[in-house]
Amino acid sequence: MGRKLTAFLVAGGLIALGGAAVAHHSFAMFDQENPIELAGTVQEFKFTSPHTFVLLKVSKDGKDTVWNLEGASPSALVRDGWSSKTIKPGDELTMKIDPLRSGAPGGAWNVKNTKTKDGKPITVTH
């Protein structure tokens, strides 16, 4: 009976750990070797766990495309002085991002590569 209980507990622990590993994804879907620069208008800033998102409307050749950009966790942004109010809909930004390898309008963004339309770093005022 003791061996069966031990085996059951070990198996349960391995299953639990396996689920945690799957819960967080890899960044392999982003092309970190070929970053691109986007300029656009914030549609929405999602300050959500486990990752933040910026929906950025980019106009090119008369066509608007909304890019879905995944960032760090809210707690990581807070450590950089950001809050849910740091950027808001209507803000114009330039962002150097790691695009999706699939070619879809999305990618990964970070604080240090996010600037105002005129190229100035984002200044946290709250």
C-alpha cells in the first residue's frame, strides 16, 4: 500500500509540474533576429496577466492594420514605473518589435523600445 501511495503522489506531482510548464509559452514564435519598427496609434492597452498587450493601429499605403503586440507581465512593467494608465487609446507611438514569424500583424514589444511619436522615451507621470 505504501509503494502505491508514493507512486500515486509522485505521478500527481509530475502531472502538476507538467501543467505549469505548458502554461507559459515560448517566445520562439517571434522573430528576434529581424526586429521591425512600427508607428501607429494605440487602440487599446491591455494591462492583464500573464502578459500585457498593445493593440496598435498602423496606417501604411492608405490601409489600416491593427497589430496585436505582446509585452511583459504587469508586475514587470510596474518595476519599470509603468501602470495601466501609462499609455492610452489615441497615444501615438513608435515601437521596435519582434514580429511574428507567421507574418501575421503581431509581435513582442518592450518598454525600452517604445517611444512617443517624436522619438522620445515614454515618461511616466503618475
